[in-house]
Amino acid sequence: MTEMPPQIFDMEQLARNRNRAAENFEAFAFLKQAAVERLEDKLMLVRRSFSDVLDVGCHSGQVAQMLRASGKLTSSHSLLQTDISPRFCDIAGRRAPAMVSPAETLPVEPASYDAVVSALFLHWVNDVPGLLTQMRLALRPDGLLLVCLFGGRTLNELRQCLAEAETEVSGGMSGRCAPMADIRDIGGLLQRAGLALPVADADLITVTYPNMFRLMADLKGMGEQNALFGKEQHMARRDIFLRAAELYQERFSTADGQIKASFELITLTGWAPHASQQKPLARGSATHSLLEAFEIEQNDPQKPDQESD
């Protein structure tokens, strides 16, 4: 029997959050755009064009806009966008075909795409290994996977302050910030999903705000507010947030009185296996040791002696 992954996130709440954010998302899309730019950087290193592309978690169509402008799509390309939010699909559909899809199920045929792309969605998925595997299965041989998601260092300042404030005020803690994966963990999931030539990179972006409440308003505008499964349904005590804001200002403020918020963007690249791809040498197949190479370098007669001071 296949073990079900733990249900950390409430998909119905996530869809509601994204629906509410959809109408004014462009005003809060700066991190989405940062993720799209990182995907574009990776895409421009690939010396080929793509005819069939799937965008998972499309928001209002920023990835589609980038792909259309990149020159990496064939003249007769097919581009499909999916999102858990019907409202986001309505808006994204103005740029390319879009359809509502469950967060953890890809409604596509196997081997039907030569590229699968996703920007700032996979950190909300309960079964990340399962979805990555579905993405790999949706790819044709030698198809490209490009994903950018929030990593474990995201909002570490907010997490610390909320946890300490709630412990101090009410004597306990409840889930208020979504857990996010470390790059070492998420990078290994590419191989687990059966993807070849896996690469994982991370960038840490620091954004400043006047106070913690402006940060939380931005998160709501992005559709990134709390969607933890089984979260408390009643409003949190006001004094907890006031105390958290005080702690935030004390510990993470800049010289001009702003507060700092960290967002880690992890970018993943992988390929559906194909016979033409480079493969690592078999273990033990090397013909020279590192020690030998080092000795050759040290004894190279063409190398001038270094002068001592």
C-alpha cells in the first residue's frame, strides 16, 4: 500500500487565498517576476526551441508572457497554463489557454510536453516528490523541467517573531507560517523523481517594509497567507501580533527604521532521461588520481617559480 504524504496544506483554503489575490495580483507580483526572471536565465542557456509547454501554478500568466517574448517557442507552439484558482485561470487565459487543475494532479497525458515550467507554486504542494514525478512523466524524452519555489530561509524573521510572541503572550504556539523545504532536500527530489542532470540553485532576496503589518499585507496580496491544514478558524489575538511587530522592529530593522524580510528563491533544472545526454563516468573508471595531477602541476617545468616576499 502506498503511504499517503502528510496533509500540511489545505488546498481549498489555498484556492480561496489565490482567488482573492487574483484581481490585484499585478501590484504584488514582484517576487513572481523575480522567479520568472530566474527561469528565463536558465532557459536562455538552452540551445533549442520548444513546441509544447506546460506552466503549473500560472498565477495571472507571467511565465506565458516571458516564454512568448523569449524566442524559445516554435512558431506553431502549444502553451497550456494551470492553476488551482479559477480566477487566476480567467486572467491568465487572456495570454494563453488556461485551465483549473488540482494542486497535486496534472491533468495531462504522459510524454506530451517538451518543457514543464513552474514559478512560485510547488512550495504549497503536500506531495512535492509526487508532483515532480508527474512533471517528469509529462515530459517527452530529453524534455526540460524548470521550477522556481520559495525555500526554507523564506520569512525566517517573521517566523521567529511570531513564534516568540505567541509563546510569550499565550504560553504556546500554533502554525502561522508555512514550512518550506531546504535546498539540500529539494535538490535531491529531482533525482528521486527520475530526472537527469539535476541542478538546484538558491538566491536570497531581502525586501524592506515600514513594519510587519505591511509585510503581511503584501503576503495577502500575493495569495501567500496562511493555508495550513487544520489552522485555527478564529482570529488570532491582536496582542500576539502587536508583540511580534515589536520584536521584529527590535531585531530586524535597518538604520532608517525599516524592517527586513528574507525570501529564498530555489531554482530547479532537470531533464527527462534520453540516450543522448551526458552521463557521469562509472565509479572507479578514472585513469589518473588527483594526487598524480597535483604532482604534475607542482613539477611543471613551464610554470615559473613564485617569488617570495
